[in-house]
Amino acid sequence: MRRGARVIGLGGLAALLVLWGPALLRSGTEPARAGRRAFRVEASATAFRPAVLELQPGDSVAIELVATDVVHGLLIEGYGLSVTAEPGRPGRLAFVADRPGSFRLRCSVTCGPLHPFVVGRLDVGPIWLLWRGVTLALVVAFLGLWVVRR
Amino acid sequence: MRSVELTRVGPVKWLVSSRWPQLVVTALLLGGLLLAIVAGLAGTPVGNRNFAIVGVWIAWWAALMLIAVPLFGRAWCGVCPVGAVGDWLQRGAILEPSGSRFGLGLHWPRALRNLWLQNGAFAALALVSVVILTHPRVTGWLLLALPVAAVVTSLVFERRTFCRYLCPVGGFIGLYSQLAPVELRVKDRRICAGHRNKTCYTGSPAGAGCPWLVYPGALDRNSYCGLCMECVRTCPYDNVAVNRRWFGADVAASRAVHLDEAFKAFLMLGSAIAYSAVLLGPWGGLKAAAHAVGSGAWFAYAAAFLAFAVGVVPGAFFVAAWISRAVGAPLLSVRQTFLRYTPVVVPLGLTAWIAFSLSFVFANFAYVWPVLSDPMGRGWNLIGTVDTAWSPYLATITPGLQVGVLLVGLAWATGAALRVAKTAVPDGATTAQAIPIVAFCLLATVGLMGLLVG
């Protein structure tokens, strides 16, 4: 019984280390360097391309939104910023990525049937919410097993 | 937590015994359904300006998945307008307990008295759901087809056969109603056993026999009770109660389910994961394929969707059950182990659907206000809200909420798995047996987190 509890506990600890270790090491040895980043984002009836923009906290960002078919918009949730573009007339957006995390990009101008699902992602630094969620999920599972074991 | 009889409270008793409140709500919802049909078929083709899309797939869906099903189980079925018209026709009455009966009243074929048709209907709709969700005309035709099918069925078959065996929405509401903190049960089974006439099932001048083809005296879970409250009205001994109980009491009872019920659970969980990837993921090609119904890309998408929802997901769970049996309970067959553990995925599935819904419901709820003023998209401004600008609601907290909801589902499922393991294995192998099942739940949870907030 005790051995089993130990195995479960060690398993949980190992999982935590695997999940958090690399991130902690990286944050300790490689401080994120803010810089200038420029993206050309093409918006179509189904998606943004590229759909995922990866940044470091503090980056100065310039986004050029290009509408490939009809009028499109790009709204960055969490930042409250948006820009629109018409075919042949790109829209431009400049900002400083001062809020870390993962933020959804959405088309803000009705562009067709799939408009509500024209989405993308702006990742500023590591997606800590995801890793914390995964860690907590492991904790929940191991805790459940541990409680029963006892 | 012991259940508490809500119908002891006077106003609650009146609410469920009187036909008026139910009729008023159903009539209002019928009006909404008719408006959605008209808007869908004759309104603007722009989805986020049409009541058929915004009213049904954003407002109604939000109310159903975030409030009605988790908190009130099948309460929606009790007031659903889709089956109501057929019910009224069949009974020859709207408010009165019963009138002259109308229709052939045939029994539903015994071979079809299961969830397979509902599973098939849901899967068929799931494959074309991207078109349904985005095209008002398609939604309009679907909303028209459902009550027509319900009426036709009610004229041929007895009672609410459509709701019980055919409605694609009723199947998953029934599945997740097992988790709701509300139930309808008899107070004392001995009274039912001694009651010769069984008016709750056969009917009486006070009301119809159970429209859902359920004998209330044997009810032990919510899945098939439509909460129409007829049995409350027809029981001469006042022996039927609506109770408040702990969340998930039906799942906690740790009983094995039938194969059709198991596949319903896996189809729903698999669909929630697939929708999270298709609709909320960044993959435009996937959305385009799902939208191009009839094309080669769509057939490939449909095959992949089905393979995942009814192949990969239950297959992975079957492997987990096989390992679980190998380490803990060789007395049960693999199939029995699989079916015994299947209720574990019910809380996982509900929370997956809630987490998925949070994302697009909050993001798109702002479309409701303009549509209330202009349901057809004709340039009206009935209540002065047509110019309300779109902006996502709760954008900063939604990802955290989704993670929290998924964690609750995992904790719930883990608890359920351990409970099943405890009852299935008399010796000390409980934890070992539960590990593969918990690992499956963990994998599904982490996968969903990756899709929704990653």
C-alpha cells in the first residue's frame, strides 16, 4: 500500500518536473529579448494565414492584414485591438506585446458563412495557462488515485 | 448528500402540477421556433444577422448547454416545442388532460427501442453541422423538418416515440441529464407495486399515461424521463416527486450501460473534441473541407470525423478497459468492463461540451442584440438594438474558465472511475484497475485543453 502511494507520488513529481523543468530552465538561462516583429497576415473566408503569431513579451509588433477575397477584420482578444482590410487595401496595426499569454485572433467583419470561425492565435511568451492546466490535470488524476489508495 | 423533495414546497408543487406554466413556456418557445423557421427560410442569408442562426445556435445553445442541461437535466424536453404539436394532436387537447385520441398509436418496433437511430441522426447532423451552423436556410429547413417529423411520427406511433427514439437532440440531453442535480422519482416503490391501475403509465382522466414510455415506478436514472410531469398529475397517491440531489447521482450509481448508450457517450465526447479542432482551431483547410458538403474533401472529413468519434475514442477506451481488466477484474469480460466504466466519460463529455461552447458563445453573443431588433435582417430596428456593435464578451477570462471546467470534468470522471473500480474489484486492486481509465480521461482532458487554450 505504502509502496503504491510512493509510486504515485513520485510519478506526479516526475510529471511536474517534466512539464515545468524545461520552462523554468529556459526562463532562468535565456531571458526573453524584446525586439521588432513584423507579420503579413492573409485573411480568407476560412482562416488567417499564418494562423498563429508567436512573440516575446515586450516585442514591438507590426501586422499587415491582407484581405484575399472580401473585406476582413482582425481583432486581438485581450488586447482590444482591431484592424480591417479590403482587397487591394491592406490594414496595418502596430503595438507593443506587453501582455503575456495566448490570445485569440478573430475576424471582426462579417466575411462569409464561416466568419465566426475565422480565428487564429497570438502567443506572447509561453502559454502558461495551458501548462498550468495540464499540470493541474495531472495533479487531479494523481490525487484521485492517491486518495483511493489511502 | 440525500435528495430533498422539491415538490413539498407549495409553489414548486403548483408549478409542476398545473398545466398552465408549462403551456405558456412551450407556447413562447413555439413562437420562437416559428420565427426561427421563417427567418431561416425568408430572412437574410448572412448568418450573424439572422435569428435562425443567432437565436438557435448561440442563444438557445448557450441556454441549453451552459444552464438547462447541467442544472435541470431534461427540463428542456418538458417544454420543447418540437414534440409539443404532435403531442397535442395525438391527445386531441392542448391544455385539458386528454381529449379524443388521434393517430394510429402503433408500437415502435422492438428492434428499434434503443439509441442507435438517435446516434445515427446525431452523427449525420454532426457531419454537416458546419453548414447547418452557418447557413440560415439550412437551419430553417432543419428546424422545419424536426417538428414535421415529430408530428408524422406521433400520428403513426404511440406517445412521444419521436422524442424517445428519434430526436437527435434528445439523445444527448438524456445522456447528460444524468448529471443534473434534479430528478423525478417515485417516493415509495411499495405504493407503486400495490397500485393495480398504474395510471402513471396507462393514463387517467387527470392526465396522459407517460408520454415517454417510461414506467415511473421503475425510474432509477434521468436518461429517458422527459420531465413532462404527467405522472405527477396522474398518480392518485401523490407518490411522484421532483427531488434536488447531488450532481451526477446517476453516474455515481455505477451501473453498466447498454452498448447503444455507451456509443452515445463516446460519440458525444468525440464530437466535442472534433468540433474544438474544426471550428475553433486555426486550420482553415479543415473548416473548408467541413463546409464543402458533397465534395471529395468533405467525404474525407466525414470519414475522419466518424473514424475519430466512433472508432478512435471508444477504441482507446476499450484498450483502457482491456488493460484495466487485465490488472484488476478478470471476473468480468472485456466488454462488461468497457460498459461498466463507460459512465465515467459522461461528466468528461458534458464538461467538454461546456468548455467548447464557452468559447464561441461568449465570443458571438453580442450578435444577439442586433438580431432581436432585426430577426430577418431586413433593416428593422424593433427594440432599438440593431446598431449594437459586436465585441467578444469575457474574452480575458474565457480560457481560464475553460481550463477550470475541464478540470472539474476530469476530477468528476476520476471519482467516477474509482467508484466503479471499488465496486468491481472486491480485493485491493482498485487503484491499479482505475489507472488506465483515469489515464484515458487525462489524455482527453489534456487534448481538449491543447485545442481550446493552446
